[in-house]
Amino acid sequence: MSRSGGVVWLKTVVAVVSTAALLTYAVCRPPVRHQVGGKDRWKPNVNYTDWSLQETFYVGDWLYFVYDKHMFNVLEVNETSFINCNDQGFIFNITRGAGRDVFELTQPKPYYFLASGGYCYNGMKVAINVVEFVPAPQPSPATSGGYTITGINQLISSITVAVWAVITLLKN
């Protein structure tokens, strides 16, 4: 391999490793699929308030409604309709006919869902509050001899030393 080809190859490797390292340190949270009602699913006489208070819903998560498609449906409604079990003028009909429907939580706000046909009066309604995901604060970096050393700084230092060593070898 020519010296200039080796340097280009080395720069490419350093760029890939650096990008991968930065992505590793990026804070992210994959979306969660919440099965509404847990093991009880979407059916009458379930306390969905208890279920929803045990869950934390973040923007980007999904609600997964599992129910008997021949008997029930799922409607997104406003707060007043939720309180009054009013299925008229709903916001969105989640029902797709399979009895296994999902709904993405796209905004940090309260969402309200109910089943029509009078089933709301038998408890088939749920209110959830969706919040933005806020990453946990990063731990304070350790200090040594007046220098701050963090994991990313150590990684960059190691890459720099490796690059210097390879360039030195290519020159010889």
C-alpha cells in the first residue's frame, strides 16, 4: 500500500471509529410498546386508571390495544367526552378491525381513549399523560492533576495515539 493510500485509509478508519464512539455516548431511548391494561388487555371491568398510573409514557412510545374485534373498538376523545363517556365527535378511530391496534404517542400531553357502544360505562376508558424524555444527567467527570478526564476524552486520546503510531510506521 502506498504511503498516501495508507494515510487515506487511516483517516477513514479514524473517522468511522470517532463517529461510532460519539454515537455510543449519545443519549437515546428506544420507543416502548405499552399493552393497554397489561395482561387484562382492552375489555370491560378493568381498572385502567390503576394500570396507567403504573406506567410512564414518553413521546414516541406506542399504545397497543388488544381486544375482541367483534365486540369492541378504540376511540381517541377529548377530556370532556372521556369524563362523560361520549363517543360522538371523537378525535380519531384507532380501530382497524384486527383487534390488535397501535397508536403512537406523538406529543407531550394527556390522551383520552374509550370504547363506544356503552362499554365506556363498564370501565373501558383510559387516560394517560405523555411526557418528553429527559436524559439523566451525566456523571461528573473525574479530575486528576488539574485535568478533566472523561470517557470520551480517553477514547479520543487513545485514537490519537493509535493514529500517531500508524503514521509513524507508514513513514518508515
